[in-house]
Amino acid sequence: MKGKLSAFVVLTAMAGYAAAPGVGADLTTLFWTTVGTTLCAASANSINQWIEIPYDAQMSRTRNRPLVRHALSPTNAMVFGTSTGVLGVTTLCTLVNPITGYLGLSNILLYTMVYTPSKRMSIVNTWIGAVVGAIPPLMGWAAATGSVFGGPQDLGAWVLAGILFAWQFPHFNSLAWTLRADYSKAGYMMASVTNPRLNARVSLRYSLLMFPLCAALTYLDITDQWFLIDSSAVNGYLLYYAYKFWKHSSDKTSRPLFFASIVHLPLIIILMLVHKRRLAQQQQQPQPQVKGLDQKQPQSIITKAESQQQQIATTP
């Protein structure tokens, strides 16, 4: 199982849970969300490695994986992947809510049945993989609120998904440049191999997109105004290295961009949680007044009624 990738999936799901508005400390729901998401990630990664055994054997980065080294049988790997998938989706559906479970299932299917085979067909696989990476924060948000399609109040979930979607391009494209010889040897269709200029241009494009996406969290009142300033500084840090990679793609510019992306996302998540508007802040909005209605009117009506009762009582 790809441990670092699974941890990334779980952490971004937890970030989605924590960012949802009005969320209290429901540790039970968070616990089962974490367990179910971990099982779904283990399933997707196990089945992915089972499919890619002959291709992993051709790449120096992956040739030491257990299935390639015959340390684990393909049958056991497939049984493990299927079992963890069923258990993970069942856990999310029954102990969290069905929407989170359906999102977990869609992530497994999209990763194993669409993204994995597309890697040898078209460079579009990178965009498909970015969609896969954008689903975990939706799962976390759905676990906290029970919805991601509920209307304007759920727009924040899709902005979070957009941030994860956009972040993956400077992150992966810089890595793909460094590994382009391996990808070419295994027959993978990556932009770093087939169109290096596009590879760098896409990294720059989506680094720029991080600015309006982070600003949208403030606009939607998910975070306060300070997040707009802090996130812009962090996004500027990523953009600087993306620009250098776009200006001249080489190992000397791809590696700094890759490491900048590793620093960038945790910082954005931490800042988002630090600057998150709490429920009390969201509720401190001026209540609308009905035009023409005197707030003192109820009290005057009560006073008039009491006066009438006293007059009746004193009438002989």
C-alpha cells in the first residue's frame, strides 16, 4: 500500500471535515470518517499496484514494491484491495452517512478503473488523477454536514476540492519532469514526456489559480479576511518556483517546485483552519427587521390588555 499517498488522502479528508461550517468536536464521526477513508485509500492503492505490476517492474522508482519483488502474491493483494474497499465503503455508509460512502466508492472506481488505465493512453490522465485527489475533502465535508449538494452553503466544499485539484499540477508535473525517463520506459503518457512545454505551462497556470480559489474561501465566509493575505503570501511562494520551472524546465527548477508544493499545501490547510470563521462569528450577523413593525408594540399591547382587565375588575 502506498503509505504516503494514503496518509495524504486521509489528511485532506480531515481538512474538509474541519473546514465545514458549524462543526463541533464530534470525535466519533471524525474517527469513523478517518477509518473508512483509510480503508478506501488502501483499496484503491492496492488494486492500482496489482494492475501495474509489469509496468512498475520497468521503473526504478517502483521496482522494489512488494508485488514486483514477489514478496506478496497478486491474489492476496487483490483480496486485500477488494476487502478493504468493501469494508471502507460500508463503514462510511453506515457509521458516517451514505453520501460520504458513495464518494469513497467513486474514488476507488475512478482511481482503479479510469485513472490507472488512462496513464498509458493519454496525458489527460493527469487531469483525471487530479479529480481523484480532489474528492477526499468533499468526503470530509460530507461527513461533517451530511451534504455537498445542498446549495450555496456547500460551495465551500467545492472550493476546497478545487484547491486540491489545482495543487496537484505543480506538485505532480514537477515530479513527472524528474521521472520522465522512467515514465517513458514504462510507456506512460505524461506531458513531461510528450509535451514538456505544456507540462511547465500547466504547472504555472494552476499555481496562479490558487489565488482566486483561496480568495473564494474568504468571500464565502469560510475564513476571515486575514486568510486572504496569508494565503496570498504562501501562494506567491509556490508561484515563484512555478514561474522559474515554466521559464526554464530542468532538474534544477523542477525539484525546488516539487518541494515548494510539499510545503505549500500543509501551510494553506493550517492557515485555513486558523482563520476559519467559528459558528459564533457566523451567527453574529444583524437580524433583519420587518419594516414598519415597532418592536415596542408587543409590550404596549400587553400593557393595554392588563389595563382593560383592571377596569373590568373594578367595574361594579
